[in-house]
Amino acid sequence: MPLYEFACTQCGARDEVFRQRMTSDIEPPPCPRTPDDESHTMTRVMSGFAHHLSFATKVAEAEATYGAEVDAAMGPEPDIGKYARQYDEASKDLPPGEG
């Protein structure tokens, strides 16, 4: 389903025409700024391309751009071994569990 873009040769106004099928003869629309003026003719122009990124690409770009800032804000990773040693030390005096 193509979308054709047109621009006015006089004032530069742009308009789009949507068709359900691709056809070679597309009737240009009237100029949106001056629809009654015959000197304002619309000519077909090249459309821009849309580039859609996947979620993985967006995440990778965000990490490349903001990764250092996020790491600085979060601080260093916690020392899990330190917490495990503290747990072992604190659990020595606990009674044995049932089980």
C-alpha cells in the first residue's frame, strides 16, 4: 500500500496520497494552501525512508550512549562474598533448624 508525496512548485506545500494498489498514473492532489489557484501545481517528490530499530538495537545504543553514566550513578557492585561471610558469622549462634 504505497504512500505518494507531492510538493507544490510555487509555495512548497506538501501533501500525501495513499493508494491501496500500486499504479503508475497517480493524479496529483490540489495544493493544500491554495486549492483554487491553477498556477500552484503539485509534483511528485521522493519520500524519506523510515528505519525502525529492534528493541535489542535500542538497548545496545542506549548502553553505548548512557552506560558509563548509569554505572557511575549505581556505584560499584556489592561484594556478595562479604555478605555471605557476615551471614555465616551471624548464623553460628542460631539453633539447628528442623527439617
